[in-house]
Amino acid sequence: MLSWAAKQHRGRTALIFGDDCLTYDDVEAGSNRLAHALLSLGLQVGDRVAVLLNNSPEAIESVFAVEKAGLVYVALNARHTLAEQIAILEDAGATLLVAGPEFRDIGEGVRDGVTSLRHVIGLDWQAPAVLDYRELLASMPADAPNVQVAADALLRIAYTSGTTGKPKGVTYTVKRWYERLTNHFYAMEYSLGVDDAMLHVGPLTHAAGVHLLPCYLRGARNVILEKFEPLETLRQIDRHCITQMMCVPTMLTRLLDTLDSGVDADLSSLKCIHYGTAPTSVDLIRRAITRFGPVMRQQYGMTEAVQPLAVLYPHEHADEGALRSCGKPTANVQITVRDTNGQELAQGEIGEIAIATDGIGEVAFWRRPDLEAEAIRDGWYYSGDLGYLDAQGFLYIVGRNKDMIISGGFNVYAREVEDALECHPQVVEVAVLGLPDAEWGERIAAFVVIRDGATVDSETLANHCTALIAGYKKPRLIEFVDALPRNNAGKVVKNILRDGYLARLERNES
């Protein structure tokens, strides 16, 4: 499919990154050279290749190359600490790591911590025993390698946090990914053509990357920012006549604040702003519609699914009631709400969201059969999200039963943060939860019990987390309590902590 797109759209602009414009021929040749380079190092079909790069043409070149070589692509989160990177590399059994210049310390640091790792390729940095990315590609052929793989061969492992804090890798086979790309749904859903331009402002390893391949296959331009910055985002929309973009709520808020400050930008080219990945307030949605027009499109999905599961289309945003929903199920998707016994609930009743769609029964977790048995029952995937369906078929999400927090578009599991805080010698126990936040969707809050006589403060505990977990996982609120509320079974009742804090906040504001 990638080589077909290169031939189909030969000579057209495929990627724009700063002042660099790459044609389809450029991307095809570069990814082919890297694919040959990986094979020349002795990698075999099925070997795992991890990539740690910020948004860049090389980030796209790498994923294309790994797949063309019949290898398994593992994207690493640029915000993870060295310890977190090592845990994922070990779990994946990665044979090779490609690392950018910003990640030199990690590229060198993982060498002794990952038993399976045989090679590290450095992009624009050099060190002993580290291969030079550009030198490696210079002598390689520009044609696609002739590698044959079976339809059920592994193509990607996408890591998301586990409820216990352990790495959880969702796997995709060649067949499942190919069906995603060739499914008529994508042509119908995105209505993409050669005159479209998609602006990527979030990490391509996360939700933003979902839109890249459909755009590439349809001949649309992919305009990439290294990182999100509101003023530069507005300039790029104006400069490149952007028609589509993806934003998490935090980005939307900052874009609107920048525009409200008096910044002038021509936004008339925008046809669709995709948003989601985190709770989005109705006030923010209304504000965005007022500023951008009827172009907002919410999408509900998850790493385990290879297509959007529910969509709230731009025209449906005119329904005030529907604004609180995430839309209706998409083509070939069935969504039901079930109780703890797996029985389907009536309209309006809250339960766990269960999904049935093509390939959902094939969901697999890397080296975690326990998760598969827990999540897939009788052909239905149990999402862990709590919600309900109304009479019109709109889906409303009210919470999560897996204690997950989504802050700034990133998934954070409370257990990971609790483990980090409980490592501090002055901490007895911790309960971590998400609180509503207008900018971040949810704010990570930690309620901490410290040892008698301890004098530790919240800043010290936040700094303590820095070496253990990524910055976006650090608590933004730390409150000290004498004891954690528990039920008769001895389990911490987090709702009491949440409700008590919000009640105190409301009293203080009034």
C-alpha cells in the first residue's frame, strides 16, 4: 500500500516539516533505504524494532521502513524516563533501537539494561558502538526490499499503561492493519483527496498518528510540527491552507486563548477539527464552534481497536444534548452497555461499554494472555469505560472502571503514580485520582498519608516523581490527609476523596 501510494502520487508533496518539503518519491526512497539497512544488520522477520523520535520526517520514514522489512514496529513515548523505556524495551524483546538527538542519554543508557538489544542507531548524534543513521542509509538501494510475510505476522506493538503499572502492549497483525487501511469506512469517513492538508500537532506515536496513513494513501499533504505551540499552529493553518487537524482539549483551549488575545490568522480553509482522547467540556466545544465554525468532529476510540468506534459529526453538534456524548457507533461497529454479569442494559442505564466489530475478537496483548481472557468475552470487547446509550443511539461516557486518568490526551493509571509516591521514605500510603480540569481534561491528584513527624512537602514529593515517571504523570495536586477512607473490605474509597475535595473547592469559590 505504501509503495502503491508513492507510485500513484509520484512528484506530489507528501510531507512538510518546517522548511522541508518531501515528495512521495523522497519518502519512498528514504524508507526503502532504511528497510535495507535494517535487513543488512541481520534482523529477521518478526524482530522488534523500537523507535524513539520526536515528530519529524525520519519518524515517518522509520515506521514505513520497519514494516517494509517485515519487522515489528514499537513506538516509544518520548516523555518516558529511562527506567520506563527499559521496561518496555525488555518486555518487547527489542533487537534494535532508533533514537533521535534529544534522546542520546536514553540511547546510551539502555545498552546495558536490555538483554535483547543488539543495535542502537543514532539520528544526528554519534557515540561508540552506536550506528550513524545517515551513514547507514547512504549506501543502501532506493527500491523496496522483497520481503514476504504471512497475513497473521505481527506488524506493530502499541504500548499503553497497564492497570498494575506494568507495560501493556497491544498487537496488530499485517491482516488486521491492512483491513483497516482498505476498509471502505476510511474513504467514506474522512473524504480525503489530493487537495487536503492534515496538520499534525501532537505526537505521531499517539492519536495524531491515526490520521497520517489515510492522508498519505489518498495523496493529501501531511504537515508536521515537532511539537504543539499555539501561535505556530495558527500560522501553519494559514500558510498551508490546512483542511483538517487533530486536537486534544488542552490544545483547543490554548488555541482559543491565543485567538482571543488578538492574534489574526486566516482559518477559512479548515473543514474538520478532530478532537477527543480526553473528556471535553461542553463549554469548550461551544467556544470552539463559535470561533472555528461547524467543523468540530469528536471521535471515540482506543488502542485496542483499529478504527473509530463512535463519532459525533459536525452537523450533530447543533444538538445541545448530543454535545455531551461522543456520538453514535460507526460503520460495522456494535456498542452495548453491560452490567457486571455481562447482561445488556436498557437505554439510559450506566454500565461497562462493550464493543463488537470486525477483528475485535482478534485483539491480543503482547505476552499477556491474562488480559485477553479478561477483556474479550463471547466475541465482545469489554472496554473498561462506563457509559450509557440514549434513545437516539448516542453514547455517553461517564467514567472508567479501570481507574485510568486522561490528562492532556495521555493515559495515566493511578497505580503508576501511587507506586512512585510510595517509594518516598516519608510516605505511608497514597490514593491517586483524576479531578475535572478545564485545560487538561483531568488533573492528577494525590492524597497522601505521611509518617508521624515527617515534614515533607508537596513540592518535594512532586520532584521525587521526576526520576520515576514521565512528567505528564506527575500529580498536579498533592493533598496531605490523616488517613485514606476505606470500605468494609478495606479498599480505599476514592469517591469520598474526590467528592470531599470538590465540595471544599466549591465552598471556597463561593
